Amino acid sequence: MNSPFYKNLALWMVIGLIVIVLFNIFQASQPSRDKLIFSDFLKRVEQGEVREVLIRGKSVTGKLADGNTFRTFTAEYPDLIKALKDKGVKIAVEPEDSNPWYAYVLQWVPMLLFIGVWVFFMRQMQGGGAKALSFGKARARLISEKQNKITFQDVAGVEEAKEELREIIEFLKDPPKFQKLGGKIPKGVLLVGPPGTGKTLLAKAIAGEANVPFFSISGSDFVEMFVGVGASRVRDLFEQGKKHAPCIIFMDEIDAVGRHRGAGLGGGHDEREQTLNQLLVEMDGFETNEGVILIAATNRPDVLDPALLRPGRFDRHVVVARPDVKGREEILRVHTRKIPLAPKVDLTVLARGTSGFSGADLANLVNEAALLGARQDKKSVEMIDFENAKDKVLMGVERRSMIIPEAEKRTTAYHEGGHALVAYLLPGADPLHKVTIIPRGRALGLTMQLPTDDRYSYTKEFLVNQIVILLGGRAAEELVFQQQTTGAGNDLEKATEMARKMVCEWGMSDKMGPLTFGKAEEHVFLGREMSRPKDYSEETAVLIDSEIKRIVTDCASRAHQLLESNLEKLHVLARALLERETLDGEEINRMLLARPFQEAPTPA
């Protein structure tokens, strides 16, 4: 009796019984009419006991004088109407089929709806995976070769990661090649990197390259409100993997279930912890999972449990970093395969001008350029489309419809001109890319610098110059208008934060020495600290604050001196910005080398 067949049979029998009972109740609710033979009906008419009748074809229903109802059928009796009329009976006549077909349908709608709901739930209970009442089933999706068309040819800029993963695939295809020297297949591979660097794309490429079953699941699929469901799904996932071994299981965003145990205030029996414990056991427990490789991706490796990261579980940690200039060029070539490019489009120049872009950023850049070209009915995507798309990605969408008063526009022009002029004058600063007073995103104006090369570390001189550039806008406002505005709020915030990091984290203060002060802020949900620890005295805190203030004020004075000694150039930049609204780096260089200099016009 424990078999699913008998269980389903019993449930269907219960459903049938409920339907019969409801049908009987429905029928019982209909008013009952006593049947009369035709001769008795005529006798009661003669005796005056009939009050009213309804004649529908050969069917006669009516009400007696005592309130009872009756029903009878007539023969061919021509004097029936005359006899009823003589006795003062109310006569109503209807066609033989007065009720339309939909009236019968509407009567059965509640019953049919009830049956449909029960059938739906029965089908849900019989299914698996994402169906109702199948909470413990893993929601992993099996990807076949026909479904996945992505291969390693579609992935660029991460050659080291591709080599590591290509070795895993070869191990699954030809294990003896690697086992002849005593090597063992890795249990797991952890893909680590910032968002948008191509971790999930790499997993799809693995599925396309490997001729083995590929299960894909998200870390959040294990998290459920029911206790024990996550652990059950982990067990079911690895059971499916064992049945299809050798196979690959890809778990995206593993930090959803792999966070530090003991985290939070819920004690040690948290649902997430049970899921993690089961995952640890499945990856390296008593039961062997030969041929099952777990590939996981996360952009937050710092929150993962150490037991998950040790060798034997995740044997390999593959870093998927942001691409360098060569990687960016390869990524652009991959994304522009199906896009008609103009002959003058130089992807090398474009890659050099997109420093810091991730793979997802570059894909978005190419897509935006294609959309901009299509908007203007172009037959191919030109370099200007890529430049406009880059500005859109970096600085935001232009808000030309925004109405700004002329006085405020002039202030913005001098503010952005101050940034640009200081960046132009300081040695070693990143070259200017574009300066605009057209509102973009949430800013009224922008000064954009783009580095010529990829930077992985910064000197003290470079950071000080960046603070000076940030304070150049406020210095220009004070110098020209003798006023201070809220437009420099974001600049001051960035400058103060950079100065604080120089003093507290990077040891770039001669007064404080090569020391770090204060630990990095920990997340409360990790259970490490409830507050940010302060590992220095109040006297040291006063010195830190004074040193941060000194750095920022010195940079502000330097910005003032630079602009004061080059005031004519500032007027030139502001005047050009008011006239043309947007200037690129080459135009600024030509402009500042030209003479004579003129002051920007005062608004009418």
C-alpha cells in the first residue's frame, strides 16, 4: 500500500466521492415538485384548487391553492386553456426550450472549477523538481549539447582560467592520461572575480566543451523557508550527479549557502548552516563522489567558510580578473563578430581607452554602439558610435531637457573648468578624456579622465594629485565668484575618503608613520564583529583627524595657487564650455596652447 500507484488511486477515489456528495447537495437545493397524472390535474382544475400554471410545450408546472407545487404532462387537449381560464387560473406560456445552453454550463461552472483545482494539485504532487510538495528535490537544470552553443571560442580575456578549466574537461574525457602518474581528479573548482568578468560565461563554455552531463543550479535555490529543505536538495543534487557520473555540477553565487558558520544571532542550527554542512559532507565525506566535479562561482570569497575552501573540497581557486588591454581587445573582437563595423573602427584604440572595463561592460559598450548606429539608420557601426556609447556608459545619459539658469550654468562651467585645468597642469595625472556641462546621470557636469595604461598600484604623488584635481572645482568657484556651492559635495567626500585611506591604511603620512589604524569594516551578518574595532587611543584619533585635515587643506591651497596663476586659461575653458557645452581632451590641449585668453562672458 506504500506504492505511489495505490496512494494516487486512493486520492482519486476521495476526489470522486467528494464530487458525488457535492452533486447530490446541489441537486437537493433545487425545489422539488410533486408529479400529477393528467386526470387528477383536470379534476383539481374543476375543483378550483389550481392557482397558477406554466405551460412549456407538453410540460405543465404550477402551484396549488395550498402552496404545493406540481408537475404533469399534457396530451392533445384543445380545451385545456379554456378550462383553466374559466376557473380563473393564472396562465404563463414559454417555449419548449426557454433556457439557453449556457445556463446549464453556468450551473456546472463551480463544480468544474473545483475538479480542475484538484486535478492541478494531483499533477503537481506527481511531478518532481519545482513542483508543489517536492521541496526536497534539487532544482538543477541539466544542460545538453543541443541547448548550449557557447564554447571557449566565445570567451576571451581570461586565458589562464580557460587553461585551468580545459584541463578539467580533458580529465573527464581521458582520465588515464592524468592518473598514470598518480594524480587524482579535483573535487571542486572555485571561480573568483569581480562582477561582470565572465564567471558564469566560463561555466556555460565548459558545458559546451565537455561531452558530459552538466548540471546548473544557483546557490539561492537551496535557501527555503522550510527547515531541512536546503540539505535535502544538496543530497538530491549529488545523487543526480552520481547517476550521471562523470559529470559537472555548476553552482552560481555559492556565497548564498557557503557563508561562515556561526554567523548572525540565530545560533548554530540555522537553516543555511545545515545546508552548508551537507555540502561539506557531500564534497569530502565518507561517501566518494568519483567523477562528480563541482564548479562554483562567487564575487565574495571573503565571506565563504574556510572549511569550504580547503584542498579536498575546492582544490583549485581560479581568479577571473578584469581584462588587461590585450584581453579587452580580444573581448571586443568576440562581441563584434556579428556586428558590421566601419573600416575606420580600430578596436585596439577602443581597448586602450576602456581601462578598468570588465567583460560585461565591454559587451554593453558594443551593444550600445550598435543601438546608436541603428537609431541613425547607419549600415555599419562607426567609431563615433563607440565613443558616444563609451561616454554613455562612463558618464550616464545626457539630460538636455533639464532647464538650468544661466548663472548656475556659468558656475558649473567654471567648476568643471577648474577640474580640467588642474588635471592639465599637474604632471603625471591621467589625461583628460572629456569635459561637459550637460547634466549626465545625477551630476550637473562632469570631467572625465582616462588612464593610458592599466594601473595596479598608486604612488603617493599620484593620490595627492587626485585630491588636488578633486578640489579644483571648488577652488575655481571661490576664486572667480567668491562663493561656495553644494556642487562640490561629492568632490569633498571623495577627497576626504582618499586622505583617510592614505593616513589609516596605506601609511602615507610622515607624521603618523608606516602604520595602519583601525581594521577594515566587517559585516555583521558574518558574525565576526558587532562593531568596527578601534585599536588606537583618543590621542592618536586626534592626530589622525589633524593629519587628514592637513592633507586636504594643503591640496586645496595648491589647487588655489595653480588656478590663480593660470586664471586666464580658466576663463578660456569656461568660455568654451558655455559656448560648446562639451570639450574633449584634444580640444582642451589645443585651446590652452592658443592665445590670447579672454574671460568668460557674464550672463545677461
